[in-house]
Amino acid sequence: MRNDMKALAKLKPEVGLWMDHRPVPEIGPDDVLIRIRKTGICGTDIHIWNWDEWAARTVPVGLVTGHEFAGEIVEIGKNVEGLAIGQRCSGEGHLIGKQSRQSRAGKFHLDPATRGIGVNEQGAFAEYLRLPAFNVVPLPDEIDDEIGAILDPLGNAVHTALSFDLVGEDVLITGAGPIGIMAAAVARHVGARHVVITDINQDRLDLAARVTDVVPVNVARQDLREVEGALRMKEGFDVGMEMSGSQVALDQMVENMVMGGRIAMLGIPPGKSPVDWSRIVFKAITIKGVYGREIFETWYKMIAMLENGLDIRRVITHRFKVADFREGFEIMRSGKSGKVVLDWE
């Protein structure tokens, strides 16, 4: 194996990423080295590309970015058991601590010391990635590298969607980005009755309809109350999933929930947003904040669903060789894509 590799890094505190050459990472006794085959471009990567306020205060200049990946184990640390060279894998990009109450209770996804690959630590937009063996998720043969590369965002969708019982329920999803669309597919797969997804981006609503059996609603043109009437819903939606990060969308969701409705909130509104708490209190609504994936329960659930017929491949709309990464980022920034996958082979 050669000593250097290609990697996409944030070399300057300005818009963009740059192809760089880096040493192949050296692994420790509890790590593995993964040869990257495919990576997905995430909304977080777009924030880093754009060098917005969050990225500028969070991401160190010089960092190799990226955290959605699939690849093959090519080296194993001396303490590692249960993994093998040549094994295909993806991995959990949240690197947890082991000392907090949450970690010691097995609630790894709630560890306050969590650091993210491609955000705080060297990431997966590279030919090789060092990863703690603890974080490795082996891929069954039924899940190819392309789907393996988007398990991270699918995990966000699964974590959000499975926050509440969906069987026979009417579900409202605000935000038809890739994660919202995948959450809609999960909701249908596990038995929701009606799944309505809203946005003001018609391209993404059209994509949602191609990916799964969902009712897409452009709220700039259509009233949600009319949609509820057409679906013969009497009191509103039972479960909401807020994926847009829009305060207007959250307000609209609250207004259209049943009494005692439940909302899982993955979207992050910018800055501080005014909230009409009286509406939430008087409607007895439960709101759950969702971050990342449950480690590792979400991974088990989504792999099982993929093996059992969950189909989210059509959410991938563009595929590029890594040499054409700029084109991939521009199509993601345009809002006219679903998931974009980069090929590192």
C-alpha cells in the first residue's frame, strides 16, 4: 500500500473544498483502516463547503471532511476482534467518549463528548479512513457500496421515523430533502396509513413521489387542510417529523396535529426562533429532539429493513467520480438533487 492518498480538505477559510495529498493514516491497536469506495455528500458537507457561520466556528481549516461512506477493511489493529481484512463496511461517524453517564449506561448516541468524523476529526472524503473498530458496521452482501454510503443519513431518517409508533397512523413530514424522503419511505414500510410530505421545492416533492408511496404537498400552492379533507382525516396528523429547519413549517405542523400529537424534530431552525408554546401546551403535543442515530440500534433496524424490502435507491439522483467533486457539490447546492454519491475507485 502506498504512503500517500488523495483527500478532499478544507484548505482555506472560504467557500469550497480542495483536492489534497495526505499521508495514509496510521492506525492504533483498536482501529481499522478502511479503503473508501463510495461517499455521500451530506447537508453538513454543504455547510462546510459554503463556510457559513456554523462551519467557521466548528470546523478546523485543513480538515479532511466527509462522513458518509462505504469501503473495505485493509488493515486491522492488534486488539481488534470480530473483523477481517477484506470485509465490506460502513461506519458510525460519531466518535464517542466512554466516561459519561450516558455512555456507561449504553446510551452512546447521547454522549456529550461525541466528536464527528469530517467535522471535528479527519473524515471520509479520502482514499483511506482510520476508524475505531467499535464504530465499524459490516455490510451484508445484499447492501451494495452505493447504499452503504448513504446509511448515515438513512439512519437519521430511521431514528426520526421510529421515535413514535407509526402503525395505522397519519404522518406529516415537513421538508422533502433526502432525509425527509427516506423517512417517508420508512414510515410507509412500517405501516403508516397516510404519509404527507410538504415543501416549497417542487423538484424535491416530485422526487419524493418517485421514491415512495407518499402524498407530496407544495404548501406554496396547496392548503394542508384541503389535503386532510381529501384523505378523509378528521382531526389532524397523529405523528409529525420536522426535517426542514423552518420555523414556518414547524408552526404549520403544530396547527395540523391532533390533540396529543407527537413530533420528532430533526431539522435545526437557524438561530433563535419564536415559538407559540401556548399552542403546543394546549394541544398537549410531545416534541422529541433527534440527533444522529441510536448507536447501534438504528443501524440494526435499517439494515434489517433494507434486507426486508425497504427501497430507497431512487433517492440517489447523481453519481460522480471523485475527480468531478465540484460538480457534485454544485448540484447539491442547487437544491435540484436527492443524494449525490462520489466514487473513489
